[in-house]
Amino acid sequence: MGVFFLYLFIASATPLFLWKEKRWLALASLPLLIVMWIMSGFYVANMLTPAAHTFFMILFSFNVLLAHVGAIILYVKPEWWKRFATD
């Protein structure tokens, strides 16, 4: 569970890194983060139904995917294009 909350804090900082270059991706991740924090409160209080728990895990997985796509767009893609532009 510690790793889960560590990722919550890292995911919460992701829009800050994306804000300058990819504002649309930062804004797209904000509603997901808000819902994820609300649902994590219910998770800690053990108030999630099985359906809500499934939704929470899907939301969490989607947010992980979105954070990785954001990192690829910010850091990998520019270097990728620089590499092929100089060849």
C-alpha cells in the first residue's frame, strides 16, 4: 500500500511538469487525479464496494498509463526527433 500512495504523490506532481509544454495533457489528467484521491480516501476507510474497487483499479491503471504517455511525449519524443533529424 505504501507504493500505491507513493505513486499517488508522484502522479499528483505530473501535471506540474507537463504544464509548460503540454498544458492540454496536464488539464486532462487533473480530473483523474481528483477522482483518484477521493477514491483512495474511500479505499483507506474500507468503504469501497467490489464494483467501486474495480473502477478504482481501472482508474489507477489509466492514470499510470497517462503519466507514462506524458513522460514519453515530454522527454522521449523530442530526443527521438533530434536523433533522426541529424542523420
